[in-house]
Amino acid sequence: MNEDEIYDQLHEAELLMNFGEMDQSIKILEDLARQFPENYHIISLLGECYLSMGKPDKAIKPLSWATKNFPPEEADEEEDEVTQALTEDDFVQDLKYMFLERKRFGVWVDHYLLGCAYARCQRFRPAIQHLNIANKMNPEDGEIIRNIGWVRCMQKKRATGRVLLRKAITLDPENALAYNDLGASYLFEGKLEEAEKWIKKAIELDPGDPFIHDTADRLENLQAYRTLFKKSPHPLTS
């Protein structure tokens, strides 16, 4: 199989993944990975696909490999392309530092996805480590900051987590999951009025998201408990 054929299959796998045909995408990627176990693009996409289909435990190994094996020649090409278009007033030194970091750590998205995979496996310390690397490489990204904030809440560092979730909302006011996560953080403490305010906003922004509806159902159950028994329910545990 030549390089063009490999990338044609990668493109097909990515299209299938984007259309929700996860099993077919995984079949293509696993077959490619067996043939080309050191191809960065195959392994990185395989990890992303595992994560997207709800198998974060299987995503960790390929994404971890990808963070360490981003092709340095591609970083060189990107550095040349970007820096040639810049003047000395465009913080070229900062960009050069960023590309050195990329060569050292891999692309930010691999660290972001790996952090998400660890978080979903409730392995919060490595999750924070990789999400922080992603944030350093790609600062002021609302989705990265949302995930860091949520992990902090899960670690019961809720004051810090809420600061970060509010920052994510400031950066991206249309990010429904940031509102949802902020609301859920109050559910943990039984603060139902505060939780309801944020969860309602999340539903307004994305009424079809099943994850947000799951949070809303938990809120409704706790509200029903309080109405029925005339007392606040025990706070949820994270």
C-alpha cells in the first residue's frame, strides 16, 4: 500500500467517524494500525475514534503513543510556513517556542484527547497533566479549559473548577457543556436553585444533547425528592 492509498483510507475512516459509523471506522483504522504501527496519523485517529465511541480505556494507549511521536518534520514544515508569513513584530520568538514545545510534546489535540480519555476513566491526575499541556500549547481554548474545570470539580476542588468553567463560558458563550458542567457542580452539593439556573441555559443552547438531558434528569429527581420529603436531598458525590 503506497502513501496515497494509506491517506485515502484514513480520510474514509475519518468521514465514517464524523457520520457516527464508528464500527466501520474502527475496522479500517485497526487494520491500518496492524500494518503500519508507527504511522502517527493512523494511531492518533484510532485513539480519537475509540474515545468518540465511548471506549476511553482503549483510547489511552494509542493517544499516549501519539503524544510522543508527532513527526518532527511536520512541525518543521508548519513552523517554516507560519514564520515566513510573519514580521518581526508578530512575536516570532513566541511562535518558535511554541513549535519547540510541539516537537517535544506532540500536537495539542493529542494531549487534549488523552486528558479527556483519562478523565472519563476517572484517572484525574494524568488527565490534568495532559489537559494542562494542551492548554499551554493552545491557550484560551474554551473546550480545553472546560475540561480542566470539570476535572477539578471531580477532584472536589470545586471553587477552582467553577472559576475555570466560568472562564470557558466567557471564552465561548455558546458552549452548552460548560453551563451543564457548572450546573452539575452545584448538584454535587445539593444547591438545586443554582444548579437549575445553569442547566436550563445549557438546555436552551443545545436542547438535543443527551448528556445535558441526563444532568437535567438528575436535577429533576433531586427536586422531586425535596418536594416529596420536605427536605433537601443528600448532596451527590462526585
